[in-house]
Amino acid sequence: MRVFVPMAVATLACALAVGANAAAQQTVNQSATNARNNVSGVNLDEEAAKMLQFQQAYQACAQMIQTSNTVFQTLISSIQHG
């Protein structure tokens, strides 16, 4: 029993130290990530939203060009056959 108690205490102390070390590493990691994001000045969520907005605008323009082409082809065809 005399050997068991010190081993249990040592194991508990080691487990607590590991938990504290993991928490400290997580804090350092988060700080580094925040610092990198602040330096880069890029917000990925904002950039993704802008990309979707530009994609929708591009698709709308492509649809407008396609519709204009159809209208002009119809007009040219009616002039040639009319």
C-alpha cells in the first residue's frame, strides 16, 4: 500500500501536468493562428461569400449574353427571310 499511494499521486500529478501542457499548447496555437490571420488580412468566410457573389454575377451576365445572342439570331433570321 505504501508504494501504491506515491505512484497514484505521481500519476495524477503527471496527468494534471499533461492537461495543463495541452491547454497551454492550444492557447499558443490559437494565438499563432490569430496572428497569422491578422498579418494576412484575409477573412476566409468573407472571401468565400464574395466569390459566390461574383460567381452569381458571372452566371447572370452569361445568361444575358446568351439571351441577347438568341434575340439577334432571331432578328437576323426574320430579316433574311422576311
